[in-house]
Amino acid sequence: MSVTADRLKNVSISASAAMTQRARELAAKGIKVVSLSSGEPDFPTPAHAIEAAYSAALNGDTKYPPMDGTAALKAAISRKFKRDNNLDYDASQIIVSAGGKQVIFNAMLATCNPGDEVVIPTPSWVSYADIVKFAGGVPVAVPCFEQAGFKLRAEDLEAAITPRTKWLFLNFPNNPSGAACSRAEMKAIADVMLRHPDVLILTDDIYEHLVYDDFEFCTIAEVEPRLYDRVLTMNGVSKAYAMTGWRLGFCASGSKELMAAISNVNGQNSGGISTLTQAAAIAALDGPQDLLKQRAAIYKARRDFVIDRLSEVEGLRCHKPEGAFYVYPNISGLIGKTSKGGRKIATDVDFVMALVEEHHVATVQGAAYGMSPFFRISYATSMEMLEEGCARIAQFCRDMS
Ligand code: PLP
């Protein structure tokens, strides 16, 4: 009898984590690796958030917390939704979990029956499809084409919806393409969803604050208030406040039934989130917000640098995205070539493997995000690393024959 449960059969290990691991192995051998594979801000957590956690610990805030989040944190999240998104969610409509990832996991476990379809605009974050499969659902990829700026087109969404569709996922700004939707583009998506009243919508707004060139972020429940009861708005402190290690995400919805189901799962798979993390999150959400703009300006400069450098490289085509901290260059001009080290580049997996082994730059293959032939570069790292990384990528591509 196999030790492993059948439900794990179709669930894979995250490709970005695998590449980060390979980069670590090479670095352990003394090789200078340029790591452009990790989706994690290189900035520190704001000091006021750290101090709040420290004070909470000293003040004895160290007992079991309420499963779905402390009242103080829920109040701060409610203020955040009003301030940033013009959305009204009260404490009873909010649930706190261990990161955005656990929010999605809980939501799928709470709602998916075997065979339920989940429409995922693709390219998409590596974990979505696996979480859906874990929960017994069926991920349905809808391509967001490069020619459309990696945006979800209304007609493609409409074509993907069937009587079995339970959820639509939205993630704009997007991992891995960086694409974000304007209000008009989001309204077109919302209009399709108004025609399908049985489909729920999960919007993963984790990159909300990472938008550039005066681009204005919007989220679907605000753009189309008639969808309020069907939308699960998800967000967290990981990317905006550089708090990936604290593990805190949250969600809110107008649907009482949905929140009761998610709360049920949340209460069974953890005993609530660390009280210290919750104290830190309150400080981050309620504290000075100017750091978001300051950091966004730094990310923008890095994005522009990477796009400029890679656009000069023959064989690469590099769309300039509105947000997140990724670029997603197309490598179709290099498919069929051979790297200097002798590896035939038949796929984007070959490309990123040859790049890391021969020039020691870690990136992630587009195949991991469901759209090839591309690769993802994370520019959540120093300008020095980006200069070195882009120079090595350019050399790698130039050396191909
Ligand atoms: N959603 C997307 C689109 C992501 O890219 C990530 C992390 O890379 C997450 C969610 C996970 O966020 P958290 O750290 O809050 O679990």
C-alpha cells in the first residue's frame, strides 16, 4: 500500500522553489549565482511593524488567538479595504490566515466538489492549479496572450465558462507577467461575470501596491458592486510590506455562506495566526503608507532597466508590464538554437536550465506558469544583481548558435 494519498498524485512541487533550491546548491559550491527566481521583496519589514510584534510579546499577547483573526487586526483590515479599495467589509466578513496562499487553500477546500471547474487566467501563479487539484477541482486555463498585454479578454473568459464552473480567479497585477487591468478592462471582465450568476470570483490582490507609471489599481468588487456577494477579495502583507516570513494574508466577502465555510476550514487546519504577526500586521496596515510609493519608485526603475537591457538582446521579446516585480520575456527567437555549453534549446525549461548551469543566473521557465516559451525574471533584487544578471543573460543568448 502506498504511503502517499491519492489526492497528491497530480500535485507538483513549485518550480520557482525548485529553481531557488538549485541556485542555493550552486552558491554552496562557491559559485556566484545571480538569483532572479524568487518572488520576494528584497526590502526589510518596516521597523514599526517589528516593534509592534516585540511590544506584543513583552506585553503578554502570547496566548491562543481567535481562529479567524483578532478583533484589532480585523478592524485594521476593514480600514485598509475602505482606504485603498473603497470597499466596505466589517469584521464579520473578514478572515485572517497564514498568508494569501492559505486563504486560497481554505477557499478551495471549503467550496470545491470533485469535478468543479476553476477558471484560471494564464500565465498564472504556480500554486493555483495545484491547490485546485488538491481540493478535487479541475483547473481550466484561459490564455492571456502576450499580444493582449497578458490581460484577460472578455471573449476568452466567456468561452471558458461552463455549467461546471465554480470559480474564476483574478490576479492583476499578475505573477508572472506583471500585467494589471485598467478599470475599463476590469469592467469588461465584470460584465461577463454578471451573465454567470453562479460563478464565484477570487481576486488575489497581493501585488496591489506594486503598480507603476501612475497606473491605478482596481479590484473587481469595487468596479462592479453588483458582484459584491460573489467576490472573495484576497490580500496580505507579504509583498506590499515585505513581510513574507511573517505569514499573514486575509480575505473578505459579501457572502455569509462562503465566509462560514472558509472559517470552518480555517479553524480546522490551524489554531489561528501568531499573535505577534497579527500585531505587526496592524502596525503595517495602520502605519505610514508612504513607504509603498517609495518602494514602488525603486521597483519601477528596476523594471525599466531590465526591459531596456533585455530588449536589446536578439531573440528576446520583452513586454513592459504595469506592475508586480516580474518581467516575462518571450524566447521564441531562440528556440531551436544550441547554447555554448552544448544544450539544445527546445523549450523554455532547456533555456532556464542552460542559463543557470552555464551562466549561473536563476530564473523560472514559463512552462511552470502555463505559458511557453517564456521565462520569468523577478526584479525584487538589487540593481547591482540586475546589471550582472542582464549582462549574463545577454551573453548567454549572444553565444547561442
Ligand atoms: N498570490 C500570488 C499571485 C503570489 O505570487 C504569491 C507569492 O508568490 C502569493 C499569492 C502568496 O502570498 P503569501 O506570502 O501571502 O502566502
